[in-house]
Amino acid sequence: MRNFSLLLSPTPRGARLARLLAIEQLGSWELPLHPAEHIVAELAANAVTHEPVCPAVTSA
């Protein structure tokens, strides 16, 4: 099982970055892009639409 994760902002820019990173990662694993590219784009767009923007948490 392959795993790739990254925390992105719930913004249109974050959604676009999620799609681009998914395409890049799937390509590096030599896996087909379709329909995964569309699934990632839809999930990322839903996150932007439905996720409230939260302030960043930092630690000292």
C-alpha cells in the first residue's frame, strides 16, 4: 500500500495544489491518472467549500 499525505489550506489555491500534487505522485508511482485526478479535484473543492478556515496552531 502506498501512502502520501500533506496538510494544505482549505482555499482554492490549496485545492489546486492538491490536484497537482496528486497527479505528480501518481505519475511517480506509475499509476493511471484518470479518474484519480478528478476524484482528488472534487474532494479538494469540497474541502474548500465546506471546511471553515481555522487559525494556524503553533507551538513554542
